[in-house]
Amino acid sequence: MFDEKFFAGEFADRASEFLDEHGGLGVEFVTVTGERLDILAVESTEGDGMTLVTRSERLVFLPYAQLAYIEMAGQRDHRIASFRLSDSAS
């Protein structure tokens, strides 16, 4: 069962370590109904649930009882560091 102490304790510490190790972090919360929430920020974990900001710019209140699991993944930047376009006509 998820609760306020879970998010303030060891999970928060491990998530911070994971972020440092991987240089970025993607977090998805999955509800008991199977909805996947791509989380940008957790605004509050007080009371019976938490207030989340999703990457799709939604503000969501999620009761702890509705949270099935959390999935974390390191984010790698696959963009090309730099490139130049030719300034001469060929």
C-alpha cells in the first residue's frame, strides 16, 4: 500500500540516486484501472493522495488507493550533439 511516508522516505532517496546515476529520469504512475500517467512533477503527497503534474500538462489528484505501481526509467538523450548545414550550393 502506498502512502505519504513511502514517497517521503526510502523511495525518494533511491529515486534521487537513480536520477544522479542516469542523468535523467522518467516516471510513470500506473493506476489500478491501467491508466498510465507520465509524471513531470509531484506537487504534494499530503493526506490521502498526491497532486501530480503530467507531461501532457494535466494537474491530477491521485488517491494512494488508486496507485497500482510506479515505473522509473533512466532517460538518455539520443539527440545529435551538433551538426552543420552546408552554406554553399552544391
